[in-house]
Amino acid sequence: MGGDSKGIEASRNRFGSCEAHHVGSSPEEDRCGAAGAVGEGEGGEEEGSLEHSGVRVPVRTAMPNSIPNVFWYGERGIINAVVSHVNTSGDFVGSIRNLLKATCWGTGNGPSWIEGISDAHLIVEVGLADFGDPDLLIICRTGSEKTYLVFLEAKAQSYTDSMQETSVLRAGKWGMEQEGFNSSINGQLTLKYRFANALSLWDGRAAAISESHLLFEAYKVRLNDSPKKSPGRSLAKPSILAGIFGRLGLAGLPEANCHYIALTWDCESKAFFNSPDVPFDYLPVFLGEDGEGRFSTMLDRVGWIGYKQLEEAIGLSNATEYKAAFATMLDSPEPPLSFYSEKRQGRWESFPSQIIELGEGLALALGTVRVQRVAGSYSIKDENNQTVGKISPNKDSVFIGVREEYKPLSDVRGQIDQARLRRRRVRTVDFVGMDVKSVPEAERLISGIKTVLAVLPEPADGTSEESETP
């Protein structure tokens, strides 16, 4: 850290304290939502706002005079631009060290080995088959010849916008059966932990990197992993095994030498292991072979970094390609505090218990094959994972309905008081249904919705693997 770098800031959390080392070139206010234009340069500036998950965020967007030669898009583009910047920075190892120092670690103290990094390698989005595609692998070696592996997963959204529930649900798909679970931030980190355990068992000669059957069984019970993956998830691509993991000497690397970082659009005070907006059932699931949870005992190896901290740590303020990639997804390095309070208002846990129970009862009445619970509603899915119906909470009732274009609902309209039917818009889609205060009150409407579902093809069987959706 340079002479004018920021010192250590700390905030208490349920697991301990969060200590992040900022490697910035100039002091700023240490507050969530601090002003800062993306792409500041010599051009003029425009006032604007960003609508992120329904919350309008005021921003100042600078108009750069220069146009980059290369444009990257989305989360992958941001990571590619970061790697390109680090690779041409003139201090490759120093940049990696600064990134890890700027990370907020779960126990409040960064790993001691970071100061001793003498060599580093980056692997961008390598395909790990059953374990998903990590955005970035950081391999570090110290002067004492010890090797450490850091998995970094990036989201161009807040942790709470990406996370999915891990607890058992009666009314809907749960665990890894949920659509998109393996692409959620907690789902991705869970898979990387499982890969780290599998890597520790690999001797460098076996044809596959495979997790133990006992660990797989633990995840089948705790997280509803697919029996089709038995006896365990694996990676068997020779070019990756020999060309990357073997070549870099990672065979048999102990899981204790592996670390897990989430890069999300959040404020430091809302690092996911600190935040009251992230319930325990939305954290990554790290299990032992006995099925016991290990996450709370591994916080010294679990980290978070935001885009604001990342930009300061490795000097991205003048990185044209990074700024261009970032601007395709976000307009500010972090959200204001109001973002969190507004998001919290729509989540299930913010409603009375009787409303939560009514929503579950309506979902059960429809059946669980197509129903998936999300942060503020239940979604009824077709075979292409498109939402065809919604169950959404109100203050003293619950809305249940289907997309307006589904005509079979008209078959039951003669049996329903037309004055009670109403439209509810979710993002850009209109749903037609009713606000009800009991399951029997919705009996005829549920019958009509089941008629809609009966003509749709069955959803694909099995668990979809990790995929990124722009």
C-alpha cells in the first residue's frame, strides 16, 4: 500500500468484524453510496439515474472523449477487462496482492500469506463441468513455496438480487432443483467449494477430478442435488486436467488452501456475511462428508469485494476498456443505502406470518412441479423457464394470477366475480388474477390456472447446470 493509501476500516457483523484494506490513491468518505462517477475523464458529464431491480439510483455519468479499441460486455466482459488491466499494469503480482488486500474477509483479518505472494497466475472462466465455470481463479505462491487457490465469482448486481434460498420448501422446487440455482452467487460459491474438495483428492494421474461419494450424498440430502450426478460431481476434460491444474501443480492441493470471494454490486457495510438482508439460508452451503455445515468455521477464507473497492485497489479509474465493460451493466460503483431498504420491503420475510402461510398454501394447491419460490413471490414456470403465473404477497392478502395472454383462464371467468379480477404488472409483464385471503377463496381461479398449466409441455427433467444470462 502506498503512503497515501487508506487504513483499515472495521464494522461488526454476526460472524465477527469485517476488515478491508483499501489501496486507493486518494482518500474518500467511507460511506455506502458515496458519490463517484464511472468513467471520469476530460469529457462533459450528464446527470442521470439507474433503475436497478425497481430502485432508481441517481448517478453522474461521464462522457469520455476516447473510445476503447476493445469492447467487452457483461460480467464476463468486466472480468476480462480487469485481467487485461492487471496483465499490462507493470506490476502483475502487486496488483493481485492489492486486490486480495482490498477484499473484506469474514473474520475481519485477511490471510497472512497475502503479503508473501511472490508469483501468481490467473485463469479466466475455465469450464469445470459439473462444478460450473468460475469467473476467475487466482493461483498464488509465496516465498515459502506454498500454493493458494482463490475462486472469485462476479455478479453485476447485489448479492441479494442474485442469491437463492437453500432451505427445504414444501411449496415449490428447492435447493439445486431450482431453476438458476447453480448461477446464483451462493450456488456458484457452493459448487466451487465442492470442486476444491474434489481437487484435494486428485493425484494428478486419475482421468477425472471427482468429489467423494460421501460428500455428494451430503449435498443430495441437504441441497437436493440430482441423483443423476451419483456417485459424485466430476471434471474429466484431459486438456484442463493436464494443461491447467496439472501444469500449475495443483493436484492434491488441500481444501484448506482454497479461498472464496464474491464480487458484487454492494456497499462494504453490506458484505454478504455481514448483512442482515442475507438470511442464513441464502449463504453458500459448505458441508463436510458428515453433512455438517462448515461455513461459519471457514470465514477466514470467505471474502467479499465490491466494484468500488476493486477499482481503488488496482487503479481502474483510467482503465478505458474496464470502464466501457462496466458501463454495459452498471452506472455506479456501489448502490446507495436506500437501495437496500427499498429492496427489503418486497421480500417474503417483511410480510405477516399469515400472509407467508397463505402464499405457501396457494403454491401447494397448484402443485410443486412448476412452482419456484423467489425473494418476493412464487413463480409458476413453463418448460422454457418463462414465468407464466405469479403468487405475490400484499399487506393483507395474496395475489394469484397468470399472464394475460393465456386464454384458458377465460373458461372459468363465468364462475368468478369479474369485478374481482385485476391486473398486476411485474416488470414488463401483466398478470390477471385475484387478491385472496384464503385458499378456498381462490379455488375456482386455481382450477383455471391448472387448465393453463395442463396444456403446457412438461419442464425438462433434471437440474440445469450453471449458465450466465446477460
